[in-house]
Amino acid sequence: MPALKNATALSQYVSSTMTRDLPEDVLDAARMCLADWLAVLVGAHAQGAGVAVRKVASAWNAPGNAPMFQNGRQSPMAAALVNGTFAHCLDFDDTHLGCLAHLSGPTWAATLAMACELDKSDMEALKAFVTGFEVGARVGGQDFGETTNKRGFHSTSVIGRFSATAAASALMGLSEGQISNAMGVAATTAGGLVASFGTMSKPFHAGKAAMDGILAAQMGGAGFEAAKDLLETDGDTLASAVVQNQEVRIPALDFNTGSELHNNTFKPFAACLLVHPTVQSARDIYQQIDGRKLRSVVASIHPMVLRFAAKTQVNEPLEGKFSVAYCAALGLCGFDASEQDFTQDRLDNAELQRLMDMVEVVTDESETSTSATMFVTFEDGSEMTMHTPLAPGNPGNPLGWDGMERKFMSLVEPVFGDRAQELFNLARTAGSGDNLKQIADMLSEQA
């Protein structure tokens, strides 16, 4: 067997987690991921996918000290499944552009569950999360994650397993050999279909990735032996199964190239990340409509967007998150494209339906996945063009802590009331005390 270069690099990196000192900018990025994760988790408190998964997982009666959202303390796997599912229900969670995956969802779900179960400190949990995120971002980097999506497998489901496994393995203090076996278990359980987008299965992918990551780490720690070469750059690997013509492979893993946390994107809109530049262009046009009535609307996007957001008929609110036309119409109506804009009440809005039917979607190779252009004509004959070169929330056009706090409060305050600010502050300052224990207490309170 050829030398296991990726397996060695990965296991050495994960096993050395607790001995590494992290710079403040990386810790701050991890805290922002935590704040975003908490916001979208709590904001999804009434979402059917999370409620159904919690009903199933709580019936297992698996004892443990991991907080299960609004349902006390349970086993780490059960809690991670539920929390990870809730955190992706709104499709409002952060996205790493390099691998086109929602990494914080499964990674924080696994990290918080295992940190509470093992009574780890804030700093140990932050280090484990960073390790998990960096592993996932690199495994999915150099187009592997994006191509995984194109080939019909959900990158969050596939790659999130490795980030969750790495975080759990770090907290458990696994040896290099045990970590390699854990990653083999994660690889052989990878799955999740893009065809499920627009249904409850999509958020379930994130929860299952978190659960499977903990399971993989526990299996590795128990002495389970798995294939150790499934993440290598060549051979009969996970990549060759997902991308069968071998157009793209898992890259050589190098953990000395800076932090991938700085390439993370935080969503200001509760929809598929690829529709964000269209929403921004539409909202910018709305600000200048000045009472004129629209006659025609053309949304110009990168061709890849249609791979994930091409729905032309929106019959269920969730489907709107994956429709360029629906999201464009939201912006043109002046709506925020927040979670309340993907409800049946909003879907029944007559003006929204009229504008959605008007939107013509065209593709343009000169656009990128983070840019879009909108052309509109008005009934008085005037025209307007609005180009969004870089959607807000991306590196280079960041949301920042002020923007994150606004997003957090809009999602959490309706659920936690005055305590929403307390929860935000705990996430914002995590690292020096017992903030995560207090966060866990708040999350686990019965509804």
C-alpha cells in the first residue's frame, strides 16, 4: 500500500489539537461561528424537521450530559443529531466557500455535545471546533466539495462528517492510529443527496453528519479498524466513488497554510447562499423604485446557481429557498429574505407571486457564485441595472460583529426574550470561563 500521506497529516494535526495556541483572530472567528450557529438553531425552534428529529431521538432515552435543544440532557449522538438538524433548518447558517459546505452546523453540534459530555473547558472546545473546521475545509477544498454537490451528493453531509469526527476525536484525546480509523468510519458512512434539497432531509443531513462524526470517533477510540486510505489523493477512495470520472480528487492536506475560518461566509439572508447576490441586487433596486411599476425583470447569474436554486414552481415555503425567481421577487417587494419570508403567508402574497412570475433567469459565465446582475424595465419605459459584485457576508464584504448581533437578536429574541442578549454575550466572549456550560444550560431548557 502506498504511503498514507493525507491520513498521516490529518491524524497528526487532530492529535496535536490541545497543544496548539490559537491566535486571537482565529478564536474570534470560532466565536462568530458559535454565535451564528446558536442564532440559526434557536431561530428554528418551531421547524418541522427539527421537531420530528427531536421526537425520534428523545424517545431513545439514551443517557448523557449533552444538551438537546429544548429537551434536557441526552447522549452526545442524540443531542448532536437534534442540534445539528435544527441549525440547518432555516438554511441560514454559515457556508465555507472553498468547499461549498455548511461546516459550523455539524461541527459545533458535535463539539458542544462532546465537550459537555466530557466536561471540557471553553478553550478546549474552541480548539476542537477550529480543528474540525480546518479539517473539513481542507478535505473539501480545491473544488472537491463543489464538485461533490454537482455530482448529486450534499457536501455538508459528506464533508461535515470529517469536521465533526475531527472535533470529537480531539476532545476525546484519540491517538493518531485511532483518528485514522475514525476517519475511515466517517468516509464509509458519507452520503446525503442534493435531490433532497427543499425538503426536511436537507437539514437532517447536517444533524446526521454531526451524529456520525461522534459515532466515528467513538468507534475509533474503541479499537474499530477501518480503511485508512479513503481520504488519500489517489486510489480507490471516497473521491473516486463520488466523482467517478476522477475529474476532481481530495487535495493533499496541508495544515500550515493559514486558517480556513477566514474564508467562511455568514448569511444575511435565510436562503441558499448562491441566491444572495440576486437578493441584494433586488433589494437595491427596491430602494430606488420610487413608486414605479415593474414591467420586466431579468436576473443574470452564474450557471452553477441553477444546479441548486432552479425551482420555478414554489409550492412549499422551503422550496423558495432554492428558487432564484422567488428570492428575487422577495427583494423587489422590499422583504428582508429572513426566516418569516419563507412561510405560507409570504408565499400567498399576491404581489410576490406576480413578480416571481415576471422574473426571467439567465446565465452568464462572467458572473461568479458570489455576484449577480439584475436588469429591470418599468411601465414608464425607464430602465435600471443593478450589479452586486460580492454578496454581503462574504470575506471582503463581511457581516462583522454588529451585523451578527442584529441577525442573532432577530432570530433568538422571539424565543428567549430578554435573555437573548445574555446568550449572545456568552458566545461573543467564549474561551476564558464556563460560557459553554451556561450556553448548554440555556439550550437544554424544556420548551
